[in-house]
Amino acid sequence: MERGYELSSSLSFASSSYVSNGCSSSPQEPGPSLDHLSNLCGSLGNLLLNPEYDYSDAEIVVEGISIGVNRCILAARSQFFHKKFKEKNENSLKAENFKEKNENSLKDEKCKDKNENSLKDEKPKYLLKDLIPFASIGYEVFMVFLNYLYTGKIKQGPPEVSSCVDSACAHDACRPAINYVVELMYASFTFQIKELVMVVERCLVNFVDEATPEDVIPILLVAFHCKSNQLLEHCIQRVARSDLDNATLEKELPHEVLTDIKARRLKSRQGTEHDSIEVDSLSEKRIRKILKALDSNDIELLKLLLEETKITLNEACALHYAAAYCNSKVVNEVLELGLDADVNLRNSRGYNVLHVAARRKDPSIIMGLLEKGASVLDTTRDGHTALSICRRLTRPKDYNEPTERGKKTNKDRICIDVLEREMIRNPMIGIMSSSSLVLADELLMRLLLFENRVALARMLFPQEAKLAMEIAHADSTSEFTGLSTTNGLCRNLRGVDLNELPSEQVKRLKERLFALQKTVETGRRFFPNCSEVLDKLMEDDTLDSLMLKSDTSEEQRSKKMRYTELKDEVMKAFNKDKAEMRWAGFPMSSSSSSSPKNSASHKIRKK
């Protein structure tokens, strides 16, 4: 079991330190045997879990599901329930007394007796959302909590709500795992089960060190609301050291916690010159006004502030903010402003706008960004794509929720499906998403792969490839031929440490890779059939030496025939794209007039 669920065996009535209502067994008298306590746990558990032992006298409704409970057990274990049930009984007694005084108005005594009996048989019903109005507790979490009240044992977290749908995740700090324990903390604190609060606190402390800064926020909030000072301090320290921006913190945190974190960050910057702090403060104020305009859905005010302050959407990371907190209509209106907002711009966390939208899990925003050219291939600093982010935020319960006819499909499932379809359009995604670009061998091999992919398109499809490269600004970057070359062939790609290369050279390599990715994505968007053919050709081993000089005339003739076949296949795909996309007036490719000789400058390098 992962770290998030180590609490399952931490406490039990079967412990030798048995405590009931705060009173320990007398040291002079032998305590109950472990066997007896274990049997008691199983017997009480039947009252909750076994339908044959349904002697419940009250109901608690969670997510529309009624759970039968025994008030005597809940009242004995929890002072909260004791007061709640006592208050309910007193109110019922007053209602009955009032009814007795007015019973003369009932003429039919038989009807009166029937009504009184039905009232006595009716079970009191409570809504969990009324018992815990400040937090949302799911059915599975509440059942685990109730099981602890009945048996003193903490069950393992149900995988459908305590794990995510990412098969590569260890579920030791993904968001569903955190949310599961956070909900258990709210229930334990609200219903005043102190020993369970202590166990859950320890589990949350472990999460703080493993989770991303964004995922520490819900832990911080539960620590704040449940007055867990030690856990709260641990969370504040982690967030203060993180690179979460002030706009995010202002949206997510209570005022007093926000003030504390800002003070700590300011103290850590005391060595900075005062003038630069003032400049940052002025810039922050202007950016805050721009973000407030987004909050108020006022696009006209947004345009006015951008013109007045001379701050661009990119400088304010306005698209990131809108994707995180504004409604989809506002996001799409900002995208349509035509102010050169970069949907692939990275914020201080290294997230582009699509990464932020994936955390929001709003399908309309995700689709709008994809339409504007957001790269589904881009990874965060720790190597996650928008798809893997979305998967790690989604519970199996939500993902596998059956869709009923006439009802809305679950948004979690829609977001994942949209991103998966976009990924499928790029067969090379397996390589692109496997790890972060900071690895030297990955960076260099990906560069080779995309250089070959684009070179093949330029050789067989020159005019359209040139257009795609212009859109992606690939012509402004330098072609990658390897760190050291002989006759155009790359050598020594493995074992290279990026830290040993000049920073400007590493920057140029990454810029070239990004431009090549964008080129391939552009071609795939406008020429899907051609792109599919080119992807298949990339797997053809004969292409490695197709355009290289050959020793014999027979080999030359064979390669020329193969080249002609490939070219015809691509042209058929191009004509199909033109017919499907209705590219009226789009210039025909000059591929038909090109030849291997003319395309010799775009040789495909061996991998």
C-alpha cells in the first residue's frame, strides 16, 4: 500500500492500549483480550456492512445515498453526534407535546393512532452536507470513517476514489490520493475523533513533501480550517519556498495565511536592492489590475489596461490566469483579441496555458486552446504533458462513471478523451512524453528525429513543408546536424552532459526542437492524410540512405524507383487532403517537378 494509505493499520481497538471515552483500563485489572476485542470489532462491523443486521435507527444521506446508522454507537463514539441526536430528540419531544395539546382536533381516533404509529416508525434523517457545510465528503470516505467508529479499524482507501487513472503513477502523492485523506481529515475533525485526526495528520505531513506546490494547497486549507498548527506551518514553509505566483496564492488562500507567506518571501529577499523591489511592486500592481479585469469578465477594460500600462498579455500571464479561474467564454474572447498571446508561453512554474487548463479540467477551454495551436506535446519541468496532468487529477470513479442517455458526460472523461485524440494524431508522442527535455541524450535524439521528419517532408513535399516551417518560425532557427559531424552524419550523441555545453548552445537546440515540433503539428493539422503517410515512411528502413550516394548504378535505379513510389503515395494523400479540407485557391505543391537531385540539400540523417 502506498504512503497515502499507511493510516489503514495505524489504529485499532485491537491495540493493547485500548482507550474508551478517554479512560484507560485499570493497571490492576487485566484488560480485554485481543481475541475478544477483535470479535467485538467484527460484530459491530456487521451492523454497518451486513444487510442482515440492519437495525439502524437513523439515516445519513451522502451523495444521494442513504446510510443506515445506529445512533447509540455514534453518540458513544462522538460528542458531536451525541449533541446532535440529543438536540433532535428534544425538538421531537417538544413537537409531540404540542401535538398532544391539539389532539382534540382529530375526530377520527383510528386515523390518529395510525398517524402516530407511522411517525414513531419513521427514522430521523440527516444530510451530511448540513453536518459538514464547509467541506465536501464523498460516500466512500464517509463509509471508511463510519467503519472506524464502529470497529476502531481504518480500512484501506478504496482505489476508485484514492488513486488516479494514470497507470504510471504510484499514487503516493497524486491529487485523488491527497483529496481522499483531506476529506477524511475534515470528517475526523468535525465529528471530534481526536485519535483519528492524529493519524490522518501524519499522513498529510508525508504528502506535503511529495506533492507539487499546487497540490499542497488543499492540505494547507484543511490544516487551517481544522486548526492543525504543526501541519499548517509545514505547508506554509513549502508554499513560501515554491515558485507559485502571488495571483494564484491570492485566489486560493485565506487572507491571514497569504499575508504570512508574503512576509516570509519578502524577508528572504532582503538582500535585493530596494529599487528593484519597488519596480516589481509597480509592475505587480499593473498586472493585478489586468487580472481583476478578467475576474470581472470585462474585456473592454482589459484592452484599455493593456494599452494604458504597456503590459502585454504574455507579460501578465493573463491567459494562464484566465484558463485557471475565468469562465470558458472569457478565455475564448481573450484568445480572439488578436493580441499575439502565446498559448505555449510558460509561466514561473514552467506550465504553458494548456497545462493550466488541464488542471482546471474544463473541456471547452482545452478545445479552444488546441484550436489556437496549443502544443499537446509540451512537457512541464518534471516531464508531464497536459494529458498526464489531467489523468493524475482524475479518479477512476469519475472516469468510469457510466454515461446515461440524455445526461451530460463526465467532464473528467471528456478532457482526457480530447487530449488523447490530439495525442493520437502524433504517433511520435511516446518518445516526446517519456521524459523531460533536460536530458541531453533525449534532447539530441529528438532533434534528430524531427530533423529527419521535416527533411522527409521537404524532400517529398517542398512547398507545403516550407509553409509549415514559416508558420512555426523554423526558418529562424539553425538546422541541427549533430554536435560533431563528418559528411553530415551525427556522432557522439550519447553521454553528453548539457551542463558542459554553453548555455546559448543549449538554448538554440531547444528552440530548434520546439520549432520543428510546431512544424510537424502545423502540417498534421492542415494535411492529416499526408502526415499519416510521412509518419509511416519514417519507419521505413530504406529511407536512411535513400538520398546518399551509392556505389552501383543498380542501387541508384532501385532507390530512384522507391523514391518515385513514395512521392506518388504522398501526392495521393495531398490530393485527398485538398478534397476533404476544400483548400480553394491553395497553391498546388511543386513536388511533381522536384527530383532527388533538387532535394539533395535535405538529406535524411541516420539515427
